[in-house]
Amino acid sequence: MVHLVNEAYTSQRNCLTGEKSLSSALDVREVELEKDFKVDRDLNSAVNIAKKCGALWTVHSFSKYSLLNVEEIDSKELEWRPY
């Protein structure tokens, strides 16, 4: 299944809190999601995009102590489905 996702504001939205509070400046490569917890802005965006996919985001864990753990998806089973 292929999901078309609008990626607008995914780099500005904190993937832990959902708040749109992060810098949109492209030269800022790391974002602070919690006190003393920084991640690359692309990882933050990727988590937000994955969350928008809903069903694909079945097994997940993203926190200060466990960065990212997503179930692997077999690309042969993907089908196109517009949103």
C-alpha cells in the first residue's frame, strides 16, 4: 500500500508532543524535542510522516529512551491508496 502524505509542517512539529514549535530554518539540523533530547530534523519529520500513514505505523516506539522501532514492511505487499 502506498500512502500519499502531505509533508507540510512535519519538520516544525515536535513528534513527541505534536506541537508546531520547532524552527523551520534549513540550517538548523538538530531539534530539541525534550530537555536534553535532540534528534536530527529529518528523523523528526520522518516520524511525523509515518504517524500520518496510520495503518503502517503499527509497531512504534519513539521516546527519549528509545529512538525509533518500526515494523519492517514488505514492499511487495504495497498498494496505492490515496488520502
